Amino acid sequence: MNDSSVALRHSLSPYAVKYWRMEEVISNIIAFIILALFFYLDFRFDWYSWVFWVLAAVAVFFLVGLVWSLLSPPLTFKSWRYDLDEEFLHLQFGIWSRTEQLVPMTKIQAVSLTQGPLMRKYGLASLFVETMGSSHAIPALPKETAAELRERIAQFAKIKEVEQ
């Protein structure tokens, strides 16, 4: 029987922090442009006075989110651990509340990699494992590690490659 209190050996790529920060910067720039546009429209068309106060409240939440987007990537990186053996895929993550998952190899139905343009820039890929009732992901792995892990999981789970 596997003991879930055993320290898991593998972590994500160190480039994960850079990737998540860049992703947050892009999202924050888009949100800032939209918020600035609404402030401009409020000023230009002299909307009801309560609209300004709603926009000001949204701006405060935006600033809190901006601070969190700077703090969360390193914390997320430190919280992520995974391990693999012939019986289970072990996942451990969470900043505020720690989640530990054991995914039995016998229940895995599909395993895949995802890599967007920003992930390609940093040489990263995310691994997705599908079971009958749920989906599990290991984000921001080095591409080679993710491909190797996908093959090992497929081998342990006895998943056959489908030709198209």
C-alpha cells in the first residue's frame, strides 16, 4: 500500500513561474485596457454618478488581483509535486489548502499533452490524464519530461495508441 505522506520527488519546471507571470501580465494588460476604456466612456458621456463608484470598486479589486498575480506564481510552483509508479499517479498541490490525489493506473483512460504559444516559448507542456469520472492535470512541465511521462503513464495504464 502506498503511503500518501511520503514526500513526492518531482516538481514542475522552474520556467513555470516565468510562464505564469507572463500569462498574468497579458491578462492584466487586457483587463486594464477594458477598465480604462470604461473610465473614459464614463468621463466622456457623463454617465450616472454611481457608475464611477462601481468602476472605482472594480479598480480596487483589479489592484488586489494585480498584487496577487505577482505573488501566486512562485507559491504555486512551490506547492506542486508529483510522482509516478506502476500503480498510481500521485499529485500534490495547493497554496491555501493542500490537495493530495492518487490516480489509479487501472482507471486512466487517456493521457494527452497541451502546449499553447506561450508555453512553446518557454519549452513547457501540460499533461492531462482522463479517467471515467474526472480529469487531472500537471501544468508547466518541461516538454521532454511531459512527453516521457505521457508514455510511461500510457504504458502503466495499458493505453493503446489510436491511429487516425
